[in-house]
Amino acid sequence: MTQPIAGDPTLVRSCPAPALSVCVYCGSRTGDAAEFANAARATGKAIARRGWRLVYGGGRAGLMGSVADAALAAGGEVIGVIPKALMGRELGHDGLAELHVVDTMHERKRLMAERSDAFVALPGGIGTFEELFEVWTWLQLGYHDKPVGLLNAAGYYDPLLAFLDQSVVRGFVPPAQRKLLQVGTDPEALLDRMTALARPGRARELYRQI
């Protein structure tokens, strides 16, 4: 980024690009393969090494703990948002830069969305599915214009992606909507694509109208 130098609009100085805040959705369990935790750790490390912030669900359990701990170990800033009712079940993480304890799941999801410039889903269960489909739907409806990505670690989402392609063929999902979901198998490559699409500090946000 550049900005004019005072007194001479023909001269500009370089300005550092604003740090991205990436919201990561993932499971509070580790799954049945080491590749899932490896992918979570690689994602957290990659976010931190780029000088970005990690925004996530605030827990220490499962892949949530893996992505957060990896980001912290790499010197990254991590922001967690967790409902009071899940502090015990998901083991609220006490080593974060910020841990917001909220009253409801809806408040959790809204705050995570407001604090983020992009969204990435890793392997997880129905909670992760719901979060992914919600922010994808919000993007399609115009409530935000932030990129949404899916990390398909160890082929976990292969059946889901096949189903999504079928939903296009059967006429329920427009091809343009399907293309809004950025899919990758490598965290670094997927984050590179998110960088090209994200607009930190300038994104449209209408979450409070939902």
C-alpha cells in the first residue's frame, strides 16, 4: 500500500499492508487420523508466520487447541470467542491475547465474524459444518464480502464436495454460488488465495441485520 507524502502529492511512501484476521472453524475433537491435527497445526503456524491474527472458538480441546497452540508457538496473536456454557466442555484457552466469554452461540458467531477478514473451515463435526455453511450463505446473500475457504485435509471433505457438485447439477445451487467456496488441500496455498480475495478493514458487514 502507498499514501501521498504531505506537501507533494507526486511522492508516495510505502505503507505495510494491514494484518489479516482469519477465522478458523474446526472440530473440538481430533478425529481418527494424525493428518487432521497436522493440518490444524500447519494452518495456525502459517497464519502466525504471515503476521496475521487467528480468530477461533476459544477452546483447547481437539483441533481447536491444535490450531491455537501452533499459532501461539509461532508468535501469533490469537483471539478466542466462547460461550459460557462451553467453557468446561471445550476447555476455554487461558493463554490467548483475548478470550471473549459470551452468553450465546449466536453472539459467539457474530463476534467471530466481525473480528475476521476471511474464514477457513478445517475438519470438524456438525458445529463446523453449520459455521461454514452459515458464513458461506451470508456471503451469497451479501451480508459480508469476505472470502470463505475449506481445507480438505486427508480427503475428509471429499464426500461433501461431491454432494455440493451434485447440488449444482440438480439445480439447487447456482454455479456462481458454488465457486464462492475456496477449496484447497494445502494450508499455505489456500491462505495465499484468501490473501488475494480479502479486503482487511474495508469489507461490507451487515451482521447485525441478520
